[in-house]
Amino acid sequence: MTTPITSPTPLTSTGPIPSSTPITHSTLVGSWRLLSAVQHFDDGSAVPEFGANAHGYLTYSDAGTVTAVLGSSDRPTVAASDPQDGTPEEYTSSAQKFVAYAGTYVLDESTGEVHDSIELALYPNWQGQSQLRELRLNGDILMITASRRTAADGRTFRAELRWRRVTR
């Protein structure tokens, strides 16, 4: 008999967490539940990437695959009963504040960096690209600093995502 997955305790991104657990293949492999995602801009400002109600899962498999699905749970619903029958406007609205991708990964244990090679993504510009992630691990909390991006207003930022290992 399995017990249900418990809800994570929310964390705020008030600074980096120390890496007290070595980043190895065996410490990275598994499923992780999103605790927070914060965009840290070069000008010193910070905003939640997916708003106040961000949720998501990240899985690094032993076989070398990665799957990430995360975003705002406050996105509008689609009127159609079938996922393929919504309007273009509904899909545009529902895709905002949402990230989903899958592919393979390579972990560099000496630097604590992982390269996610994206094969399929909701944002098609990422397909065929490699995303560099800096990792820190403290017990069952994984902090990922994502590749530098540029916001619509031209400011650059790096997203910091905190995850808790999923256990039953």
C-alpha cells in the first residue's frame, strides 16, 4: 500500500541554499516537486516566474532522460472537452506562464551542472537546444539556477527554482 504524496512546505527564495549534499547521478535521479520559481533580474529585482500559484514536477531518470512540467495553476480553462479542440486564443492564453519539455541530460558531477538537451517542448524554440542548469542540493531540496534569459522588456534574468524530492 502506498501513501499519498504530501504537499510541499512553501519556501521563499531569499537567497541561495548551501550545497551540503554532493551532486551525483544517484542524488539527482528521481522526481521533484516545485516549491518556488523566481526570476532574478540583473538590476536586482525579483518576481515569481509563474505567479503566486506555481506547481510542477521535474524528473531525472536513471536512463538519462529529463521531463519538466511546471507553471501557474491559475491559467484559464479551455471550453472544449477535447484537448485538441480549443481555439487559438484559448491555447495562447493557456500556454502563458507554463513550461513543459522533455529530452536527455548529462550531469557534470565535478561542477554540479547539468545540460538538459531538449527534444520536445511547449516552447518550440527550445527544441534541439541544450539548457545549462547549475545545481545545489541540501538534503531533499534541489535548487536549480537556469540559463540566462531575456524578458520581453529587454532585461536579463536567471530563474532560480527550488524543488523538494518526491517521496511516498
